[in-house]
Amino acid sequence: MTKKKILITGGAGFIGSHVVRLFVNKYPDYSVVNLDKLTYAGNLLNLKDVEGKSNYTFVKGDITDAAFITELFSEHKFDAVIHLAAESHVDRSISNPLEFVMTNVIGTVNLLNAAKSEWKDSLSTRRFYHVSTDEVYGALGDTGMFTEETKYDPHSPYSASKASSDHFVRAYHDTYGLDIVISNCSNNYGSHHFPEKLIPLAIHNIKSNKPVPVYGKGENIRDWLFVEDHAKAIDIVFHNSKSGDTYNIGGHNEWKNIDVINLLCKIMDKKLGRKEGESAKLITFVKDRAGHDLRYAIDSSKLQNNLGWTPSLQFEEGLERTVDWYLSNEDWLQNVTSGDYKKYYEEQYVKR
Ligand code: NAD
Ligand code: TYD
């Protein structure tokens, strides 16, 4: 295995921490630098198990700070970047779109500029991997799936900012010859997921006997993928895809939100020793999200056929493992739900 120095951005977040863990453990000859601003969504507790490893370094920093990013590239001489740092929550993007433009668009362009300038003599041999979302494709009706050819049609400020960053990454390939890869993944679930997103929020609230908020009628459909399967897909795409390529990543696992919540309630009843049906009494239908995309579904056959990736877990098993993780990591949950989380929760669910 060739030695590589890889910059992973957003490595203290949900997906990023799984990617860092996989790379640090699987590739002892690689050197992994995790750059993260440690916003409310980033937490070094997510990486406790790798923090002492000799091939891992953490750098606290902000991708919107162009001078700092230039300096970092010049100091470290990275061979590749895997870029995950982002503002990632749709509801927050509805309240504060500009923050999403700053981090997701400007932050990405800062990284591209630093790569372009630092790698000027080797643009086609160093790799810039941009991790993106299926939400750039917009919403589906009752049928069909997103393929790599689906036209971009983002609806939320979050998906618009991610679509914009994808376009910039592709533009740096087409214009300057930078070696880039983009993957667009469906909704992830698993351990270390910040409890503002549907699944960890529901687990937290069921456990605490608080109302479980379901937007609208709970009819919206998401295509759920276990986060460790996403990390494995990123590893495969990073090492094997052609320059300029795009891959969709998804689990062929579509669920209506209300069915996800009912399944979670059933699992939690069992785990918490409650009577069957007890947790489901907490389900509370609340005002719908503005511009709420109806359905996402990913066709990942290109990744499966070209690079041999397949999801490893059934949803029921993955969800049970996720619940087990949350129930045995009470400290983590306490830690991330103190402070700012309370203010966010109040504004999002109590005041409106
Ligand atoms: P997350 O919100 O859990 O983590 C984001 C991380 O980025 C945090 O550690 C945060 O501190 C860091 N960060 C934010 N702003 C930063 C800045 N200015 N400078 C440096 N670091 C900064 O997000 P996630 O769910 O792990 O998503 C990671 C990536 O994957 C994102 O690009 C997201 O768009 C994409 N994605 C997420 C999903 C999903 O279901 N969560 C699905 C597909 C794609
Ligand atoms: P979320 O986890 O925020 O991911 P995304 O918006 O990126 O798909 O939401 C998943 C689905 O769950 C989405 O249709 C919105 C819905 N939802 C609720 O019904 N209640 C909630 O409290 C949250 C956070 C989401």
C-alpha cells in the first residue's frame, strides 16, 4: 500500500467520524489529518477510540477561513482530501440559509483553491473527494429513483448549498484538471448521530418519555443507509473510481417516516421493558416542514455493478444496533444535548 497523507474534513461529525475510524484502522500506513471546527455537530468524543493512534492527527479549524486553509495545505502536503465538513440539517438551513452558503459553498471553494494552488504540478494525481447528498436531485413522486443522470433540482437551502458545492467541485475538474470524485448518498443512520435528525431525536425522546414529533402526516419517504456502509462505500469509491466520476450511494431501503417511528417504538418497548404500544403513545404529529421533499430513493446500481459495493445490514438489524448504542452511551447523549441543543429544541419544537 502506498503511503498517503489524507485530509478528512468534518471528521468529528456523524459520518466523518465513521470515515476517520475506518481509514485510521484499515490503513495504518496512511496518515489521516482530521480538520474540524467542532460546531455543535462535531464532537471529539466521537473519536475517543482513535485519538491515540500514531497515524491520526486532529486540527481544529474553519474551512471558511481561506488563509488558514492555504497555510494548512502548505504545511501538510496532503496527497488527497475527503471533504465532509458541512452544515447538514435541513431545518437549520430554513432558519439560517447564509450559514449554509458560508460553510457548504465558500468553505468548499476555499478547499478547492488550496488544492489547486498547492497541487499545481500534480493536479491529476491527487484526489479531491467531495461527499454529497441525494437531496441535490430534489424530490420524487410515487415512482422512480435518482440515478447519476438525474437533473439537479434542490429545494431546501441545505440542498441548494450542497448542489452548488457539487457544481464547483466539477467545475475545478473541467476547468483546471483537478482529480475529483463526488458521491451522493441517501439518509444515513447509526451511532454518533446528532439528536436533531429524525432517528436519534426519536430514540432520545422515546427514552425520555417526551413527545416524538412527526412532521405533517409522516407520509414522507426516505431511503435509509447504515452509516458504516456509507463509510465503506466512500473507501471503495475513493480508491477505485475514475477521475471526474460520480456515484450514488443508497440502501434500496425506502420507509415512510411514520413506519420508521413505529418500528423504533416497537424496538424501544422491548429494550426498555415497556408494554407493547407504550412508546407509540408519544407520537405527536406537528406542523410540516416548509418545502418538505416527499420522497427520496437512490439507484446505486452503478456503484454495485462497477465497484462491487453492497449494503451489509437489513434496516431492522441496523436500527436495533443503533438503539443499543444510544442506550449504552448515555454520557454521549447527555454531553451533546446540554447547552445549545436546549435552545435549538425550544425554538424548533416548543415555540412554533
Ligand atoms: P454533521 O453535521 O454530523 O457533521 C458535520 C461536521 O462538519 C461537524 O463535525 C462540524 O463540526 C464540521 N463543520 C461544520 N462547519 C465547519 C467548518 N466551517 N469548518 C470545519 N468543520 C466544520 O454532518 P454529517 O451528517 O456527518 O454529514 C457529513 C457530510 O455528509 C456532509 O457534507 C453532508 O452533506 C453529507 N451527507 C450527509 C447525509 C446524512 O444522512 N447525514 C447523507 C448524505 C450526505
Ligand atoms: P432528517 O433526519 O432531518 O433528514 P432529511 O431532512 O435530511 O431527510 O429528516 C428525515 C425525515 O423525517 C424528513 O422527512 C423530515 C422528518 N422529520 C420529522 O418528521 N420530525 C422531526 O423531528 C425531524 C427532525 C424530521
